[in-house]
Amino acid sequence: MKSILQPIFTRYWNPYVVLLIAGILSALYFTLTSTVWAVTGEFTRLGGDLLLLFGVDISGWQYFDMVHLQGTTWNRPDGWIVWGMFAGALIMVLLSNSFKIRLPKQKRRYVQGLIGGIIAGFGARLALGCNLAAFFTGVPQFSFHSWIFIIATGIGTFFGSKLTKTRWWKGKPSLTRGSGKPTQGKNRIIQPYIGGTIAVLYIGLITYFFATGQKFLGLGALFGLAFGILIERGQICFTSAFRDLFLVGRSIMAKAIIIGMAVSSILTIIVISLYDVTPITQIAALSTFVGGVLFGLGIVMASGCETGMMYRLMEGQLLFLPVFAGNIIGATFLAYAWDHLGVYTVLVKSGAKINLIDSIGPIGAITVTLVMLAGLYALTVYGEKRYHRKLAVKKGMNVHAS
């Protein structure tokens, strides 16, 4: 039994396997609920909940009407997707003895993380989706806005990578990931027991939801738990997928994400064709591009996207508390700016919802999507090879000079 469990809890999982499973589960979640795996939409609603708690009247805010602000985060399926992800990540961190309070070496990183989180949250909701709803789960929905967002996020991440290398930024502290090996000692040996207890309680909560007829809350909590487990064990971070390609020529995460989207797209088109389910389509407009650029810039400044932020916070990396708060602040401010500051009129109104299935049919949609994903994969491989060629030339010049 020990030999079976040890690789599960003491080693990180292969990103290709993790994102393949995530793609399958994402398509399954869409089949069962007619909605998608997403987080920043709920961050916006959570911001609305907090404003209501403090007596702010948001009844006339058009953005909240659009994203259906109803009830509280505890009785929304999207709410339980988010809290389930936190729970799943925390459970795996504890079961692997990996929880440890980690502080950034530079206190200014808290401010940078907060600002980055605000920019990322604002950009994500301006584009009507983050690295999930406008990327990983947006592409398989064949919503054209996702491709605008991907290009824009790449641009934002590129400039964010340049920003974090400037002298005035003074570099980023070494934020160690959760250890893949259990640490001995009385202060941490209790972690697996706490993790197991939380797991039992959470499974009991899921059972309660289904037993009381709250099917969609149960599905949100169940899939949220699964996604949380996957992102923590696979160390899935969309920031690193872009940033690492620019900074160190590493493309494993980016390639794994592309493969996961390809599999999810194939399964989703099957579901749509067989069950006549309506895909989720968002507006493609200037706001999509601007939001994507801001999102890419923000996640690099914050050192993590929404998924990366969630599992790193559960590992005990306190930098991501202000990042989390910043995401909610940015998303909520966008909800205010949508109509009060004219954002909708200037950036969104001229756009339109474009779905590839409606435009070129199911066969055309899946064909074009897979071709574009293949092109993105080839571009990623090219970027990796180009980086290492330049690095080899630079080393050769240094050796020759010496």
C-alpha cells in the first residue's frame, strides 16, 4: 500500500497526464451542468457579496445583472467550484506533508502581488474570462473571443516578463514550491491526519448536497475538489506556461495545456452534437484584447494566475493572500467601471458573440480549432528551440571571448 500511495502524495504528477484529465473532466462538467470550469466570474460575484455586506447598493450595476448575482457564494455552484479547488489543493498539500508558511524575501512583493492581482482580475473580467473560461475551457466551447484572449495574454505576459527583469523591480524572491517529499518532525507529522479529516468532512458535504436534492451544488463541490487536486499535484500554472517560455525556454506546461484543450475540444464537440447543448459564447471585442493584455501583465507581476495562486496559497505562500484579494478587487472594480465609467460603451458595445460552430459548422469548428491548436503547439516548440539556440550561441561567444 505504501508503494502505491507514495508516488501519489510525495511526487508531483506529470503535467501532460494532469491536463489531459482536466480536459476530460472539463468536458464532463459541461455535459452535466451546461456551464464551464471558471473562477473569476465567481470572484466578481464574491466582490458583489462583500459590497452588499457593507451596505453598498449594487442593484443598478449592469455587470452584476449580466453575471447573475444571486444568493451567496455558498449557494452557487460556481462558488463551490472555487472553494472546492481550495479544499482539494489544501488536502493534497497536507497529505503530502507540504504545508509550510513561506514569506517573500522582499516586503515590496506584497504590494507588487496586490497590484498584479488587481490588474489581472480587472483584465480577466474585462475579457469575460481568465485562463480558464477564456482559455482552457473557452477554446473547447469554440468561442472566438478565446483566441483573441490567448494572443493578447501572450503579449501581456511577454511585457510582464520584461518588467520583472528591470532593476527597479529588483527581482522576485525565491518562492519554493511545496516540497515533494514528506518532512519528518513532530511539527509536521500531523499534517496527513488533518488532510484526511478535511477530506472526509468535505466528502460528507458533497454527499449532503446530493442527498438533499442540491445536485448542482454537489457537482460544483465535487468537480471543484477534483480540479483542486489536479492543479496542486500537477503544479498547474498558466503564468509559468507563458513566462517560462520567454524567460528560460521551458515549454512543458504550455504543451500540456494545448494537448488538454485539444482533447477537451474533441469531447465537447461530441457532446454538443449528440445532446444539442448550447456552447458558452462570450463577446469578442476590443475589450477582449485589452483585457487579455492586462491579464497577462498582471499574472506575471503577481507571480501566478488564478489556478497557480490557489494552490500556492494552500501551500502556505503568504504572498498570494494579497494576490487573491487583488483579484477580487480588480474584478469588482471592473463591474463598477462597466457602466459607471463607460467601459462597456468604449470597449465592448461594438463587439459580438462569435461561435465557430455557428459560423462554419461543427466539423469546420473542430477542424479549425485543432489546426490552430497544432499551430500554437508548433509555435511553442519553435520558441523553445529558438531560446536554446540563442543561449548556445551566447555561451559559445563567451567561451571564445575567454
